[in-house]
Amino acid sequence: QPNATKLYLLGLFPWTGAWDGAEATVPATMLAVQDINADPKLLPDYELVVITRDTECDGGTATDEMYKELYNTSTTKIMILGPACSIATEPTAQASHHWNLVQISYSATSPKLSTRSLFPRFFRLLPPDSMLNVVKIAMFKEFHWTKVATIQESAPLFSLTTADFHIEAKQAGIEVIAAETFIDNPTTQIENIQKSGARIIVAGFYGNMARRVFCAAYHQKMYGAKYVWIVPGWLEWHWWRKTDASIDCSVEQMDEAVAYHFAVNIDNLPSDANRAPSLSGMTSRKFLERFAAVVDTDDPSSLTGFMEKSFAYDTVWTVALALHEAERQLSQLDPPRTVADFAYDSITCQILFDVISSLSFEGISGPIKFNSNGDRLGLILLRQLQDGSDVKVGTLDPTTGTGRDITWLGYEPISWLGGAPPIDFIIEREDRQTIQLSLFLTGAILATVGIALACCFLAFNIHFKKLRVIKMSSPNINNLMLIGGMLAYVAIIFLGVDTNIASTDTFVWMCRAKTWCLSIGFSLAFGSMFSKTWRVHKIFTNKTAAKMVLKDSRLFCFVTTLVLLDVLILVLWETLDPLVATERFGTKVIDDENDDIVYTPIRMMCESRNQTYWIGAFYVIDGLLLIFGAFLAWETRKVSIPALNDSKYIGVCVYNVLILSFVGAPVSFILEERNAHYALVATLIWLATTLTLCVVFVPKIRTRNDVQPAQNTLVSQVTQSHQGVTSVDAQKELQLLRQEIGRLRKNLHDLGQDDKE
Ligand SMILES: NCCCC(=O)O
């Protein structure tokens, strides 16, 4: 109409950015404006004019553009359309109500926008994305999935939608086994999901990040028959095929990765068979034809925002209907007013707000009605990408029935690449790690051989106790050493008893017995060696010949003290903090041949809560003994007197035990694999014990007939021995040696007497 008053609307559209939906929503908006202006019954005295601005799908730009237009006083904008992206809608809708402007978005789906206190004059033609979660949950129920992983781009739109999904999933008994968020590189998060074993993945992202996620999924082989991806249904057409320098996947690879994924969105255009006549008088088909006629492409569905075109069209109709009704209500005021009088005043704004709140009409996108949060409820559509085609496979109407069931009837069947819905999680199996029977038997046989060897040495020691070479080496102390060795061998057997061959109770009992055998065995064997080395050291360092002899009884006392100390610690340990069987779970391992199966390594351990302290006590005592033993052995390294014939061998043994203990203890702590642990620890105990016993006893056996009666021989040996280490002042040395020989003779005599006692 030539004399129509212009009513200006500010249209905020994203021509660029993460979601450039202006491509389709602007033509649809203009189509609606054209239809409304041509309708003589609707706002007959007015002409709607939409001033469009590019928001770049960005909060800052959108706010800037909005203010530029609001401060442009040449035109008064009576309402705001858009923006499309939530990130741009949130700041603008938080500010526009201060200008008494009602704002209606044709596309923004962030759940945050449902907060009336933050966005008091905001409406949108579609529900928040969180409302789509009901379809995702319904899918899980339908296909008996109980485990899910989620991945989302870091933005309120996705984090709020995902948080809501987590709550709904929990209520539905679905376990979220991975919840990943990324900013711009989802590689690690995709790897995490793969490690979690999840097969059903619910994702939230814009198209640019969706490409990165699927490219990472392609590289991790997280697609195909075994995976189900559920993504937002409003992503731009063929979003995975867009040229993108930030991904290292070809179009073919992306086609492969996204095949058969599901997309959930609000139904934007009901089929003509199911729909009531729209207020515009158009069928869905007619609308599509007209839309195709106004856009500059042969394939309108390729335009970003194609899904939202009907919402954009209906947004303008909502605005027009509200203005029409507001005009009527304003005319009844005293003095009467018109919508054209709007000067960012609250009266018109309130009327418009109330009208829209109670508005109900049949739009081109279906029935339009807003809830108290300004959201619109609608039919939710589930689509699947089947052989490159976007296929509708089901719908869910939250307003009918339970509002939680998907209608499959009348839609294409779902295509499963594997012929059936995939399992939701890899099959979990326990991998009870026990010591192999063959390894245990090997250990037991070796331990038995060791015990037999120790028995032979014991028999030899007792049988030849009168033999001078045996008598001089404190055979009773050596017997203690042999008993200690035997206990160490027995510990090897106890250590190898696992739950595959014994009950849990027996396992714990064996474990306790092992601890006793090892600690007391060590004290007996090493304590004996240590005490003898100590005696040799005393003899050769004591200045006064009278005080230098340590009798066997003193050595016995020393070893007994060590053993009693062990017993005290062990009894306290048993009483205060007893060892019990506990299951220790290792890192899950996916089967090499079938990636549907994951094994959880479980090791039965015999542990106590504060065992570190108890073991620590033993380490401190035995460690000190070892270190001091090593020192004594070093000090007496040059003593090679067959009459005290063990001293040098004992030194070798001290080093042997010291090195094996210091290597074995930390490695056995680190090594988790049960068999390797047993093999290492058993080998170290066996080696340390066997080497010690052999080093001490084999020379005795070899020289048992080689007994020298004359003390002259001893003198000559000591002299020879010391000559080997003396070179400076021969005369002086000779004198010293003679003194030493005298002293040694007395020592030997005392020792002989002591043994006889
Ligand atoms: N409907 C596409 C835009 C989504 C959003 O940013 O809310």
C-alpha cells in the first residue's frame, strides 16, 4: 500500500562464523515480510521492513550491530528478530529488554535462553537443545544401551545441553562412562572415549568442530558398524564435506566417518499429509517451492539454515500477529495509541510481550505456542545419514502420550551397518592374574633343591663338626645360617601359592607364613654371617689382645636378638594390622583380536592397610644390617686365614645379598605382572640363598681332608697373607706381623675352647 506506515524490525543474521545460517533464514524472512505486507487483513495500514545486520555468529559483533541500529534514530525498531547463534543471542537478549524491545529468535537453541530472569522479553520459535535429549534417551531405551560417552565443544549451548543429558541419563539408568569437553582440538578427548570403551557417543558442536571430531574419530577408527554417533540436527547441510584446512582428512574419509550417524532436531516442516492448514494458507510443499524460487541456488537444501527457514518465516508471522493484536489493544487505550507511536516505551512492549505469550497459530513449521520461558514445543525429528542421504527415521512428540516414546511408524527404517544395533560397550572380562602352575612348580622344585642342598650342608656340618676346618668356623653359627637359608627356600614355595591353586583363606595364610619365613630366615642367615664378620673385624681391629674375642654364645645372642625383633614386629603387624586378601584392578586392556572384548586385570593381593610402615621397619633394620655388614666385609677383605676360613666368603656373601636385595626390592615393588614378579622375587631369594650357602660351605667340603695340624702352617699362612699387602717398611712390618701371630694364636686357642664348651 502506498500510504502504509513503515514498521521497522531489526533482523540479526549470521552471514559468516561457526553457523552461517543467514543463507537460508534471510530469504525465508523476506518471503514472510512479502507475504504479510501483501495480506490486506494483517496490519493493513503498515508495511513491515526488516533491517538486517550480520552478527558473524559472535556475541560481540551481534551486540555491537544491535546498538548501532538502536542508536540510529532515523528509524525506530519495534522488535528484534534473531540472532541465530546462541552465543550471539544471549548478550543481545540480555540487553534488548532494557530498550523495551521484544526479541524473537528463529534459531538459537541454548538451554540458557530459557531463563526468564535473564532474558525477560525473549521468545524463540524452537525448543532448547536440552529438550531434544528426550529422543536420545528414548533411543537408549529402544536399543537397550546403558552406557554412553559424551563429547562437546566448550560453549554454554553444548555444556548445558550435555549437563541436562547427563541428568536424564542418570535418571534413566544410563551410565556416562566418558564426558569430554574440548576447546578446539578434540584428539585427546576422542582417544579418551576410545579408551573408555564407549560405543554410543552423544556429541554437541558447531559444524567446524564437528569436522575436527569426526576426523579424529576417523583416525582412531571410531566409526562404522560398532559405533553410534548422535549429533545436533541443525548443523549445516553436508557440514563434513566443507573445505577445512584445519583437518587432515579427505572428503572420502569424512564421508566414511560420518556414515550412518544420527541427528536430532525439531521438525521444521511437517509433511502435508499430517499437517493442519497454515495461517499463511501455504502447504509445506508450496512453501518449499516458493522458497526455492527466491534463493539463488539449484539446491536450496545446501544452504546453511535450510532447517531453520520455516522458523524464520514463522517468526515474522509471529511478529506481525503480535503487532496486529497490539494495535487493537493500543487503540483502546486512553488516549488511544498505535504501534507506530512506539518509542521504546514499556506500554507497547508489555502489550506485545503479553500477546506473544498467549499467541497460538498454525505456522508453516507446525503449531506455534510458547511456554512460560518463551520456548516453543514441537515435534522432535530423528534423522540418519543413510548412503549419503538424510533420512527421517522417527519422531517424538513431547506433548502427546508419555512424551518419551519415539514413533517409528511411517518413517524409513534405521540402517545398521552391522545388521543390528551395536553393543553399547565392549564386553568386559576379568583377567585374574595368578601365578602359572608351571612357574610355581619350577619355583617349588628349585626351592626343594635348595632345601635339600641346605640339608646336605647341615649334615656335613654336623658330621664333620670335629674336623678342625669345621670346628674353627663356628659350625653352630653356620647351622643357624643353614636354617635361615631353609626358611628362605620355604618362603619361595609359600610365595608361589596363588588363588588358582588354593582358596583365598589358604592364600592369605601362605602369604603370612611367607612373611615370617622371609624375615626370620633373613635374620638367621644374614645375622649369622654378619656376626661372624663382626667377630673377624673385632679380632683384626682390637688393639688389646685380651678383649678381642667374641665367643659363639655372644654371636648366638646377637642373632637371637635379631630374630626376636622380627618376631616382635611380626606379632604387632599380625595383631594391629593383619594381612588380608584384596583385589587390585589394573588398567583395562582391549583384546588384540576382538576389540569388542576388554580385559580387566585383577590381582589378588595379600595386603594390610599400613603395610608400608611394617615393611619399612624391616627394610630399615635389614638395610642397616646389610650396609653395616658390607662395611665390615670391606674392612676385613684382606683377611684370608683358613683357620678363620669363612671371613672372606662371608664378605662375598654380604655383597651378594646386598646387591640382590637392593636390586630386587625396588624392582619387585614396581613390577606388577604377577608371574614376572614371582619369577623375579623367587629367583633373587633363591640366588641370594644358594650363592651364600655355596660360597660358605662348598670350600669347606672341598678342603675337609686338607687339615693342617701344625700351628706353624698357620703362622706361615698369616705371614704370607700379610706379606701380600705389605711393601713399605719390611722390618717394621715383620715385627708387627709377629705380634699379630702371637695374638692370633691366642684367639684361635680361645675359639677352640669356646667350641668345645
Ligand atoms: N540452530 C543453529 C544455531 C544453534 C545455536 O547457536 O543456538
